[in-house]
Amino acid sequence: MTDMKENLQKRLSSRKTDLKIYSLLTVFGFLSAVTIQKKFGIEEFIGSFLIASVLLFILYKDIMRYKPQYIKKYSMLLLLGLMIVGTLLLGRVMEYILYGLSRGLEIETGGAAVFGIPIPAGAMLVTLLFDFHTAIVFSFIVSLLSGLWQADATFALYVFVGSLTAAFSVIRCKKRTAILRGGLYVLCANLFTVIFIQLFGGEFFTFKTLIAMGFAGVSAVLVIAIVSLTLPLLEYLFNVTTDISLLELLDLDQPLMKNLMIAAPGTYHHSIIVGNLVEAVAESVGVNPLLARVGAYYHDIGKMKMPEYFIENQVTGVSKHEKLTPHMSSMILISHVKEGVELAKQHKLPPVIIDIIQQHHGDSLITYFYEKAKGQPNGSELSEQEYRYPGPRPQSRITALIMMADAVEAASRVLTEPTSARIAALVDKIINHIFLTGQLDECELTLKDIYEVKKRFTYILTGIFHKRVDYPGFDFKEERSEGLYKQSTKENKSKSQAAKERFAESPQTAQPAKSRT
């Protein structure tokens, strides 16, 4: 009965979502039809509406097939629809402005002013705000609608070439100055396309060609100006995270990073290494390396609240957890996730980074303190749920990568004499356990991806724990005096306990930490 209710609720929810999307398609189909109208009449409007609706439906199906994550975000669909209508409306407005300026300056354009319309700005913005695949389909649809509005196939070709070039030019946009370079590429594409169109029309050796090339240059300048002005506004209004805004978060002078460096230097160093690990493997599994690195940098910011309870930040050999019950220790470890989410919201970090902070431990068990509690009186009555992180499990491949890198980096600190074979065995064991406990069930990592992750992690960690040759003139292996030896033995015991707790903070282990050295 419960399963039937759940299925019914899912169907109702799915139908409500479909209804919202089809309503959105209808609204934007209507607005697009109004925008591309050359003559206002009932028949013309119906035809324009049907054509626009079919093209938008094709876009929707493409998103369903290749980018289903956008379907879950109604605001992203709304933004994409506004981009289509806004680009067409911008084209109409600029057409009137350019023709008006031409008449005011008494320049005979011969219809060449249309080449100054900055429609490629829409494709550039879609690449920056969404992705390159969506920008290709966007360019195709906008170019067809623009051709209908101008009733000219050559203009549709001009728009399509310019839009594709604009999309290509900012695929790896890391700085806002890259938009200037993209405008330069658009300028070159526009000039060549104008030349081809004029040759096709048999008008190349006319004054109109020079006028058309001049307007093509105006279009490129307008593209740069429009994208530079509107991108920050759209990022803010729709809460979209672009590579440019991620680079700003990567700056180590950010307040959160500075505070982490001062309050929890061990955690800061750990986060940097986790960032190196996930960035090295991100490209091979098809995720954004920049987003992976930024997410790794911020995933443990919640440890700033009580840094001394996390072993990497303890200066002395005495652990704070020795005086606490296992349950209290586990609560402190679990709290760093909640504290991290609160700090991220206070500092207005992007939602994708907040998700990483919340999900990077999934609902895994804090094995060390759970096993320790089971060894105490009434240990058999323990609830395993009290020693689990609240979750949810990683919902994206990036979060899964950070979970695995976090666990592997923490566990690698326990190794004595970390040879390449030992590191490989450790990486294999930790990642296999994460997989077998179901932490990767809700993300899209494949077995091939996991194999690549293991290989890259082993390679990076082997480089980190490499050996060096002995320095000539120094004998670091000289035996110490009896007093120093006793002190060293005591310190080693403290370090052993510390290693266990360090391992406990990374809960993806199948058994207590003491058996993993």
C-alpha cells in the first residue's frame, strides 16, 4: 500500500513538472512568435507560433536526452527561454537602432545594417551559463528564427556561424578578459561570412561589401559589451555558477580560505591535497576540473568551528577525544558538515559548493568510534544510525570524487613506509569499500571511471610520499640516547592514537582503524 502511494505521488509530481514545462514552452513560443513577426496578421502569427513551438520542443527533447539535470531546475529552463526570446528581441531592437543611425548619418547601407545585429551574444552567454552542447542547439534555433524574421537564408547562415564561433571561443573561459578574445573570434567569423555571402550574391565588388564588413565589426564590439554587462547580472539573478565566479572562489585571499589557513592549518593543507587529487582525475571522468578543485578547497570549512578536535590540527600529541565518550566524539565529527553548510550560506557560496559540503561524507558510518562504543558496557544496544553522517549520499560525480579523495588522503597518513604497492593497495581498499557500502549509488560514476580514479590517485599519492636521497654529512639514523629514545617511544604511541582518530574522521573504512597500518 505504501509503495502504491509513493508511485502515485511520483506520477503526480512528474505530471505537474511536465505541465509546468509545457506551459513554459507555450509562453516562450508565443513570445518568440511575436518577436519574429514581420507583418502582423492572424495567419502569420499562427504560423510563427507553430514554428517557434516546434523548435522549442526540439530544444526541450535535446535537454531531456543530454542534459537532464536542467529539467530538475525550473529556474534554468526559465533562463534558457528568456535567453532565446531576449536574443531575438535584442536583434529586433538593434535592427531599428542601426537602420535609424544609418538614415541619420545619411549612409546608404543597401540592407547591410543587419550584419551589425549582435545575436552571437546569446550563444556566448549560453555557453558560459549552461554548457557548449546547449549553446549549439541554441545557435541552431535562434539562427532559424532569425532567418524567418529577415526572410533571408543567408542571414540565418551569418547568425549561425557567428553564434557557433562565439560559443567555441568561451568553452574554457577562465577570465572575464577571455570575452574580449571571444569578440575577436566573432569579428573574424563575421567578416569571412560576409565575404562569402557577398560572393554568393554577386555583390562582392560593390560599396555594400565595405559597409557590410563595417557592420560586422560593430556586431563583434556589441557582443563583447553585451556579454560583459549582462553576465554578472544573470549570474546573480539566477544564482548560476560559471567558471569565472569559480576562479574568484579559488583565490586563497578569500575570507573563508584565510580563516581556514589560520584557524585550522592542518585542514587547510588536507583540503589543498584533496583538491590536487580530484583535479587530476576530473577531466578523465568528464567533470569540470575547476569546480572539483574549488569544491575540495571548501569541503571541510566546518572544521573551523572546533579545529582542535580534528587530529590534523592538533599541535600536541594528546588527543581531545581521550576525555570524551565515543558518542560525543562522533557528534563533533558529524557537526562539521552542518557547520560547513551554515558557513557557506553566510558567505553566499554557490549552491553547488554547498551541496558538496553537505554530501562529501554521504551517510557513511564513523567506524572507529562506533566500534569503540560497542566495546563498552551496553554496547550491544547501540543504534548504528547515531554514528552515521546525515547525508545525503553524493548526487554528482564531483562530490563522489571529493568523497573518495578525502578518504584516501586521510587514510594515507596512517601508512608507515608508504611504498607504491602499499599506496595502491590502500587506495583500492578504501574506494572499494565506498563502492560496496552504496555511497556511489546515486551518482553517475561508472566502473571505468572508478578504475581511472584509483589509477590517478595512486600516481599522485606516490609522488607526494616520494623518498629522497640522504644528505651528505648528516647521519639522521644515528641512535639516540636512552632518554631521547624513551621520549620518542612515548611520542610514537601518541602518534599511533592520533593516526587512529585521523582515520576515524574519514569514515569510509570497513573495520577499526587499528587494523589498517
